[in-house]
Amino acid sequence: MTDVTGETADVLHTLFHSDQGGHEQVVLCQDRSSGLKAVIAIHSTALGPALGGTRFYPYATEAEAVADALNLARGMSYKNALAGLDHGGGKAVIIGDPADREHGGVKSEELLLAYGRFVASLGGRYVTACDVGTYVADMDVVARECRWTTGRSPENGGAGDSSVLTAYGVFQGMRASAQHLWGDPSLRDRKVGIAGVGKVGHHLVEHLLADGAEVVVTDVREESVRRVVERHPEVAVAADTDALIRTDGLDIYAPCALGGALNDDSVRVLTAKVVCGAANNQLAHPGVEKDIADRGILYAPDYVVNAGGVIQVADELHGFDFDRCKAKAAKIFDTTLGIFARAKADGIPPAAAADRIAEQRMAEARAAG
Ligand SMILES: NC(=O)c1ccc[n+]([C@@H]2O[C@H](COP(=O)([O-])OP(=O)(O)OC[C@H]3O[C@@H](n4cnc5c(N)ncnc54)[C@H](O)[C@@H]3O)[C@@H](O)[C@H]2O)c1
């Protein structure tokens, strides 16, 4: 008999015995002719079919890929629950370099089609979409084999780029934060610093300027900054994220680049009174949310305010309608306010309050059968 130890044993322990586990189903997929190795994790279908993107990433080990799929799928259950969607949480990962074969990676049409067949084999328990390393064009290919695919191009019946509504949702989260802290949702004359003005960040600049905010941006890519300041010369530029978060008089910090923006070092020096941004997994480690609260900084949970994208891909399943979607994304304002109120009532940080509200919605759905 095989002796299962090390990383594999850890993953199995997480799945079957820890609070981070409890997933309903985990599917390991292999198609040797295309080189596909994938993991599909369904955390919960309590609220409906599991929905979450496909991450394409060169994991160092298969166990690491499974662990990531479990973690991401669980996160989607919470995100979908708080976005008010009738979807549970799931996520898939494809192991390998997401570049196509001509550029040294493993992505190919054959591999994506094989992946689509695996998703289809689940009969709708899991609906897939884009994530890091997968794009609208990839979902168009997956959709040829699998009707439970969203995040496709408009030419193929999809809604396309989700960053427009993601930015709109983050803006609603900021308005709710302003309402909670200053008694007025307007961002007029508030100084907002955005780290990362890519797809989401540059749309966010537009909302903020239209509302009368003062905006400071930074980005590691010069052309991203240039695109913003050419259009809006009134936008200030910080040398880097470290300079941005130390900016005098900053009211709101919006991390819109990578995860882990809120760590021991950044929380210590942050001048802003609110953190509200699009980046996923902003809290670098458990406990940071408490440090943020202890410094009197209001944190709008990332997965709540960046739900505009998932609201869009969920809507696509019913024939995309931009106005309907925008109305759903506007509800992020009320959801965020509700989280702050719950946090205050329960004496816990907003991140913990968000988790409680999501868990409650899932438990109620389970109880209702
Ligand atoms: N696009 C969506 O619909 C969506 C939905 C939910 C969450 N998110 C999350 O929001 C974040 C931004 O997404 P996006 O689609 O705009 O991505 P993007 O790649 O278009 O933009 C990210 C920007 O951040 C910049 N950047 C990277 N590292 C940086 C650093 N250290 N300091 C400053 N800038 C840095 C990049 O140069 C880029 O311009 C990501 O964390 C993403 O996971 C996006």
C-alpha cells in the first residue's frame, strides 16, 4: 500500500479535517495527449452551482496546485454568497506555464478543449470563467466543449472584460466606507491613492474624478501611469506603493495590483483612514485585519468590494445585460455598509463580519434544503 505523507497528507488533512476544508468534491483531471493536468475543486453548492475561474499557473508541485484550488474555491463560496448570487463556490487550476506552446508554455487549443470536457463532465455542478493566466479567448475555446463556461467574448455570446463593473463595485465600496466613517457617501475632496492602474485601477480613476475626489496613482508599469495622466493631468503620481501609502492627508488607499498589500510593514505606515481596493487577498496573513482595526483604519473586505466581476460572469449565464448587472453591482454599497454595521455590533473586524454574514447565508440555504 502507498504510504501517503508530506504535502499530500497535509492537503488531505485540510480537505477532510480542517476549517479550511469541507469541500464537496475535488476532481483531478489528466489528459496525457494534450499535457493537461488540472484540479477542479467544488467547495459548496448550497446556494447553487459552484462558480469560479480557472487559474493557469506553473505550480511547483501537484500538491501545491490542489491546495491552491481548495483555498480559492472556498474563497469563491464566500464571495458569491455576499454578492447575493445563487451560486456556490468552486475554482479550477491548470498546472503549467500559461504561455502558449510557441512561447515555451503548455497552453494549447487541444489542452483547453480537453479541460472543457472535464468541466462538462460535472454536468453543471461547476461553472468556469477566467482567472490569472486564462483569458476571454481561452473561455471561448473551453465553451466549445462545455456549456457551463462564462467570461466569453461578446462575439461568442459573452460579456467580455469584467474590469468595468469591478471598478464600479469598488467605487461603491468606497462610497459606503465614506458614509460609515464620515456620514456622507460623497468622495468630493477626499484624497484617494490607487496602487495599480491596470484594467480595474484606471476605470476607478474615472469614477473618483467624476465624484470630485483628488487622485494619486502609482504603478510599476510606466505606460499604465502614462495612460492615466495623459487623459487626466490633474492626477498626481507617487514614485511607488511605499511612497503612496505614506502620502500626507491620504483618506483612502485602494490596492489594485497584487495580493498581500496589507502586511505588517504597510499597515504600520499607512496614512489612509480607509482601505478599499480591487486586489484579491489583500490581507497578507491572518491577524492583519485586527492590526488594521487597532490602528483605527476601516477595511472594506476585498472579496466584497471586488465582486463586480463575478456578478458580471454570473449574469452572462442568463444572457448578459449591462444595466441589470450594474444595478446588482450597485448593491455592493449596501452590502459593505451592512458588514461595517455587523462588525460594530459584534465587536470584530469587518473581514470577520463579512465571513460571518456569508456563512449565515450558506447555512440558511443548507437548512432550507
Ligand atoms: N479584472 C477584474 O475584473 C477583477 C475582478 C476581481 C478582482 N480583481 C483583482 O484586482 C487586481 C487588479 O486587476 P486588473 O484586472 O486591473 O489587473 P491588471 O493586471 O490589468 O492591473 C494590475 C496593475 O498593477 C500593476 N502592478 C503590479 N505590481 C505592482 C506593484 N508592486 N506596485 C504598483 N503597481 C503594480 C501592474 O503593472 C498593472 O498595471 C488583481 O489583484 C485582480 O486579481 C480583478
